[in-house]
Amino acid sequence: MRDLSSFLSALGDVPVVSDADVVRRRSRDMTASFSPVMKRDAMEHTADVLVRPRDKSDVLRVAAAAARARMPLVMRGAGTCNFGQGIPLHGGALVDMTALDQVLWARDGRVRAQAGARMQAIDYVTRSIGSELRMHPSTRRAATIGGFVGGGHAGVGSCAWGILRDRGNLLGLEVVSVEEEPRTVQLTGDRVNLVHHAYGSNGIITEVELPLAPAWPWGECIVLFPEFMTAVRFAHALATSDGIPKKLVSVLSGRSWSMIRALQPYGDAEYDGLVLAMVAEPFAEAFESLVHEFGGRISTQAPEGQGPYNAPIYEFAWGHTRLHANRTHPDIVTTVGLYLDPDAVGAIGRTHQRMRDAAGMHFEVKRFDGHLGFQGMPLFAYRDELQLAQVMREMAEDGAMVANNHTFLVKEGGMKPVDGEDAAFKRAMDPYDLMNPGKLRFEKPAQDEAKGAALPSEGWRFRA
């Protein structure tokens, strides 16, 4: 049995917020906006208290107090996650890590920062040495590095560098166990993936070490194409033009573009394909030549963050695309497919042909486990879970590896493979199953706690 009073007593002077309204608001993330299936579950759950450690010694005290009082913990950064990562299924204490925000050092092509450091702030520091993070989410202005590593998987920059799980994209993690005498563990090599995308369920991330990329001056472009599939083929050609440094290649159909109010002035109803791109400015002419080769038209062109749509262009890509669409079409939902070469374009064509009259299209180019691929989804009006299941099955028939973005559960989500090593690490770091309990399960999940877990998904397959 958890003991809230003894937990709070053991915290000493670690800042705590007990106001019910504040705690309830912080017990939410973006999940309810992304999945009507999870929304029903998400709104029912709230934490008991919010804890705000100021430094690593406070984190150790929180971990020890939780172990002794059997208090569940849910780690929290900016709360920008959308797969239920930050929802406390079993109450307990939310642990706000944003005060641990120091960039510890940046040198020799790498950077190390505390888990609560904002990703934009990290880039500000690394720019002084001519470098930047290899990738970041579309929520770069708010997202913390610990939240991105613990709950994310890819983002802006993945068209060049791959996903976080790919070897070399995570160099080191420091994590704290939840035991009466907490241990601080350093992870390097492939062991970093034990904690990556585990939703903060098997160790408190306190520090993250990442590789850096050259900090190019980036230019933003919106490119229009008469046909959606021409835009897809252009995106593939741009992604495989290895001489052109690029940071974003995002493909939208005309139907999806029409849902995004801020982009509407920069599209054209006569064009059914749009590509949002970020290309290093010294390579603008090479980029323009490729656009001309595919019969495209550049609608807007500006330095990073200075486009006429009043936000960095990546804030209309990745997860932001769906958010913008929902502002004008609140009933729109998505499913997530991974379309990999050698037949990525062909598989997308099959999905587009099947759903073009019922859905918009949105795909992000990314490298994945050594392959070029498109992560994407149809945007369609939601009816019920049977409809979601049908769309997911048909995407798989088209050739996509389909993940499940309508469940809280790590394993059933399909983006993180888990095995016996993961189970052993979870037991060692969290012997009382207090960290985000209910999310990382190694037995068959209880359907009454995770309605979306039953949706058909084989998940993403990685090389052994």
C-alpha cells in the first residue's frame, strides 16, 4: 500500500504542489488531442501530488522516498507527448524534471545535458561551436531532452540521421533506480535503448549525451506539385540526393493542406501535393534544380523561422500536422504506418489510391535502421475502433509496418521491441514496479485498462 504522508515527509524540503486543480492539469499531456480511444482513459486518471526536484540530490531523495512508501512515480518534462506517456494510470507523484535544465558541456561533436534542458536551449549552446542536435521533435521550443529520449523516437533531422534508436544517435544516459538506496547507472552503447522510448518506466533519466551535426544555415520551402504521388517521388529523390544537406522532408496531400489554416495561402487548389522542406542554404540552387526536374513550383522560400506562416516550418510537420488539422477538423484521427524501401513509394501509392476519397495524406521522410522510409498516415474522420482496426489492417496489406498510436502500452504500441533483457533491467531498476506503472508490461495486458491495445498491429521490425 502506498503511503502519501510518509512519502511527503521523507522528501524534506523538495518542493511539492498539492493543489488539486494544478495536479489534475499536469496529469494531462497531448494524448487526449491525438486519440479518442485513449482520451476516454486519460481523462479518468490523475496524480496525487506534483513534485519538483531542483537538482540531482533531490531526485535521489524522491526515488528513495517512493521506494519506501511504495509511491508510483510518473516523470514529466514539458508534457508534449501524445501516446499517453505522461498519463498516471495509477495515481502517485508526478515528478517535474524541468528544473534540471543545465547544458553540462558541448565539445568534440557531442553534448551532455540534464534531462530537463529544453531542446531549443541546447541548440543555442551548441551553435556557439558550430554544431546542432541531429534531430528534434516539432515541439522543439518546449520539449525537454529527457522527455524526447524517454518517449519520442524521431523528428526533424531524421531524414538525414535516422531515428533515436539507430546506433550512434544516443551516446549515453544517466539513470537513477527507484530503490530504498537508489543507484546511479551509466548506460552507453546499445544499452541506451533499454531506457529509450520506455515512457520513464525503468529508470529516472537525469542526464543525456547526444552526438552533434554541423549547424548549417537552414532555408525553408513549400513546394507544390500537381499530383500527390509526384510529391512523394520528389521527396524520395530529395532524401536520396546525398549531396544536399536536408533537415525536413514532409509530404502533404491537397486535402491535408486544406485543413491547415496557416498554410492555406501558400498552397493552390490546383495542386494536390505539397512538400515542406528544410535544406541548407548553400545548396538552394541544387534543390531548385530538383524541384524543376519534377515539375514542382516553389510557393515560399525563407530562412529558418522567417516564413510568412509565422512559425518555423517544422511546426507544421510531424505531430504538429495533426494538431493544426484538428483546429479546423476536430474529428480527424490518424494511424501510423512505416513504409520502407525498396517499395516505399509503391506502398504509399496503394494506400493513397485506396483512401484518397476519404482521407488526407501526411508522410515524413526518415532513415530507419539503415533504410530509407516514410512514416505516415491518412487523416480521416473518426467513427469507432472497428474503423481504426480496418484502416490499420489495410495499411499493412499495402505494405506498411503499422504501429498502434491508440494505446498507452509500450509493447503494444509497437515502436519499441522489448524482450528478456528489458524485463530484467526493469526489475533491477524498479523492483517495486513504481515507475509509470501499467505502461511497460511483459504479460498480456488487461483490456479494461488499455482499450486501444487490441487494435491490430505487428509493430516495427528492427534488425537483430
